[in-house]
Amino acid sequence: MVTEASQLAHPVKTERHDVRARRHHTNTGVRAVDAYHLTPQGLYVSRPFTSHPRVRHWQAHLLPALNLVVCRYDFHGEREHDYHLDVADIWQEGEVWVVRDLYLDVLVHDGLMAEIVDTDELLAARAAGYLSEPDMHRAVAMAHRTLSGLARARYSLNGWLEAQGLNLGWAEDGRPAPALTESVGG
């Protein structure tokens, strides 16, 4: 008998951002990246989503100090959320940035609310042995730390980040993201 938990269980997703080659390696393939920029807090990435049913473009900031990938999606239709935060381990191997997704995500509806999602995936992965007990506890602690910080900032992502000395830039209408220090790759 196949249980719901076993259907949700999947190995930890590890993505690689090859800055020099401007390639984003995911579990579903390799995709060209429009822009990589080094920032004081990590790495900014921007790329289109080709043939995706809901998303047309993706921007993200890899923030190793916070163990977060802060994502902003441009949807084909109505916006589903303002920001999607992936709880992750992030490190560099030379010019390649590695993101090890720890299953939990925080969805932010800026100024309104935030919620932790994919707890079912985290528990299924732990039950299947894809995630260690210490990694599971660390992921839960990081997600709750983020949610608590957002709540104290009245669910303003920028307010929470600014209180920690971080300022993220985002590309608007095809213009380059502001507050970025250095273009890399290409």
C-alpha cells in the first residue's frame, strides 16, 4: 500500500548556480540565467521560466547567513504571494553556488501574513531517510525564526531584512536590480 507520506517523499533537492557559465542546474534540468550579481549578503539570480504553466520569470537572493533563498516570482496570472522563502543550506564551491533545499518554505503576503508550508514534505523525507534528524530540527528552527522575525516586522519582508542590515534589490519592468555590487559570469 502506498501512503500519502511516501508519495510526498523525495530526496533533498540540491541546485547549483554556475556563475561563470550562467547556468542554473536543478533537479529538472539546466537553464540559462539572465543575470547573476554578487551582493554584500550573497548572490542575486534572475532567469525566465520557459513553458511553465504558472510562472514566467524568477528572481532570487541566495542569503547564506540566513539560510534562505528569497524568491520573487512573476506569475502569468494573478500574484499568488509576494515572496517565497526556501529554507536551505547555501555555500560556494569556487564560482558555483550550491543550494541544498531543506523542504520547508515560508510564503509571504507582504504586510498581511506569512506561513510555513511543506511541513508534510519535510516529515515524509525524514521518515524515508532522506533527511537526518539534526537537519530536520535545524530546518524547523530556521523556518520558525524567519516566521517570528516577519511577525515582529508586521509581515514586511523588507522591514525584517532591514532590521538585520540587509537590503535586497529587485529588477522591475526589465531594469537591472538596484543595490547590487558586481555583475559576475558571462
